[in-house]
Amino acid sequence: MIITNIENIPGRTVTEELGLVQGSTVRGKHIGKDIAAFFKGLIGGEIKGYSDLLVEGREEATSRMEGHAKDLGADAVVNVRITTSSITGGAVELLAYGTAVKLSPANG
């Protein structure tokens, strides 16, 4: 499955638009990561625990979006976007969405 944030796939033509597909996950903070983040905030720098949490969340949301596209029989998802939003003080939602499409065969 091709997943991209551009509108077109080079060398391919969109033959059918199947509609919006999405996948999301809600991730919560861990008290240990909060304590580490507090101390890291005092001295500055990347808060690795939170960075890892967001990477895992983006991967899960994208995987769920891809599953939704496969259920529709898509060859690709174009115009993919990923957003985040705070649910509560301790949780964040990551949402991946795009347009599921069918493609012409590859050239050559």
C-alpha cells in the first residue's frame, strides 16, 4: 500500500476515489515519564519519553488508517495528514487521515 502526503503518485493515475480513511489512537502519559519530563524541562533538551510516545502513536494511527483503506480495496492513500489534540491533561489523540484511491497499473 502506498501512503503519501502528496496528491498524486508519480507514474500512476488515480482511477477511483474511495473516500476519506482515518485511524486514531489515544496515548496517555506515564507518571515516570512526567517526573523525567519535569527534570528535563529544568535543564532543557528533548524529552525522549514523550518523543517515543508520539512516534508510537503516529505509527499506530497510520497503521489503522491503512487498515481502513485496505478494507475499501484501495491501492494507496494520498494527501495524508497527521494531527494531535489534547484529550485531558494526561492524554493525547493522534489522528491520521487521507483519501483512499485506486490506481492505474505502474508504467513500464
